[in-house]
Amino acid sequence: MMSTAAPQTPSKPVGRIVTRFAPSPTGLLHKGHGLSALIAHGVARRLGGDFLLRIEDIDAGRCRPEFAAALERDLTWLGLDWRRPPMKQSDRFGAYAAALDRLKADGLLYPCFCTRREIREEIARSPSAPHGPDGPLYPGTCRFLSHRERTEKLASGMAHAWRLDVRAATDRLDQPLAWDDLGAGIRKGDPECFGDVVLARKDTPTSYHLAVVVDDAAQGVNLVTRGRDLFEATHIHVLLQRLLDLPTPRYFHHDLLTDDDGRRLAKRDKSATLETMRARGISAEALSRDLAPMVEAAMHAITRRFAA
Ligand SMILES: [Zn+2]
């Protein structure tokens, strides 16, 4: 997971900057979302670019249309506007299937029939189960199935996810992975820190990682601004971009909001939703003022890299 920092040089112009905010409608937006949206929107405005909205609603079990409507209301209240109608990931399963088929044809995916419980038990049996940013790594059980076992299980209709064989994928690269992080410098991609990630779930024919990469490219996003909690996910995203011949955007991972005790603001904290704040009579201007130091710090860090 160690990455080597390279000297920071001003980024070459990439044409018109396109940023995005991409929330999941699984609940109401809170103050932390507001921060993220204000940064993406502010940077696009300052650099004369476009700000896009994407609704990440692949998880039919947890996403609700009323939350999708609420988030547009909240963002409008915050004074944000977006140039095109929002992209909805639930409309995009065909594009994800095409990307998945390509990786399958390249021999980089394998079906995983494990239940969560089987994975837990397998990890518990292993004396030194490696850990990644999301917890213990998948032990690779189904990577070792024979062709025959795989064919039989698939033919029997057994539920399965599709995992990326990360080692096989990285072995195939002709150039090392890297990305230009406007906050952290040039970072070396190390996707093996995640193990064999799921690219299509048992219940959903895609995953967060796959959908994000396909959609950023489809929307022409060339500057991804998002919270530090997603910094490590970039290791996987740059690998998928390379495997799918998609461009790697520039990234900026901003600081996360914390409470008075320095803990990350909990998403479940109802008092921090934008709707609650509005109901309590807090104005969008007051909230923007409150967030301005963090928004300005992020915008400064980003825009100075574009000043050649
Ligand atoms: Zn498995």
C-alpha cells in the first residue's frame, strides 16, 4: 500500500474541466455530502468547466426514488446547478454488462460462489489473513476451482458474483499504474491491496468500482473530487481504467468533516442532514460560510496545479 510521491508539477491543461458529484440515494444528504458537492461545483466554476450530477442507484434494495428527489432539492437549495440531466446508474446496466463481458473475454474474471459466511469461515481458518482497506481480503477460494467445477456450478444455476483476478490483471500490464492526485502527488497504483474485488454482485450485475469507472469515462469526467475515504479505491479504479482502455482522470481527495471530538461525522446523525438544517432555519448561505474554509482549501490545492 505504500505509494511513492513524485515531485509535483503543474498539470497540463486537459481542455474543459468536467467534475461530478455522485451520491447514492440511500438516505438524506448530510453536511459531508454538502462539502463534497460544493468542492466539485466550485472547482468547475472557478476553472470554467462543467459540473455534473450522477445518481449512484445500482443497489435496488437500498436506494429510494424519494431520496433521489430529495438530494436534487438539497443541492438546488445549496445553490448548485448542473449542466445536463443527472445520469442514473440504474439506466446503465447495459454499459456495465459490456465492460464485464470484455473483462470476462480477457480471462480476468472468475465466478465466486462463496456465501459471506463461507468467506468469514475461510478467513478465520487462515493463520495470517491479509487485510486491505475494506477489511480482510477475499481468500481466493473460487480462483482455485477447476474448469469442470466452475462449469458444473454455473450450469446448476448456483448464485455467484464475478471477481477480478487482480494478480492476473496486474501481471498483464505493460506500464506501472499511477494517477495524478492533485493533493497527494503522483501515486503508484497498488490494486493488490484490495484482493480480488467483486465487479458484479450476486444480486446486482455490477458493483460500485465497475460502475464508477465506466460512468466517469462515459460522462467525460476528467477531475474526480471526492472524500479521503475513497482514496484507496483509486488503486482499483486506475486498474479498471487501464484494462478497459479508459482515460484516468485527475483525482483530488478532500479532508472529511469531523465532529467536535475529531471523529468522522456519522452518516446516521440525523441532525446533520441538509433537510434537518433547513427545517431548523439554517440558511444555505450560513452553511456555505461554515464550510467555506474547507471548500477554499480544497479549491486552492486543485486550482494551483492548473496554473502553469
Ligand atoms: Zn468464492
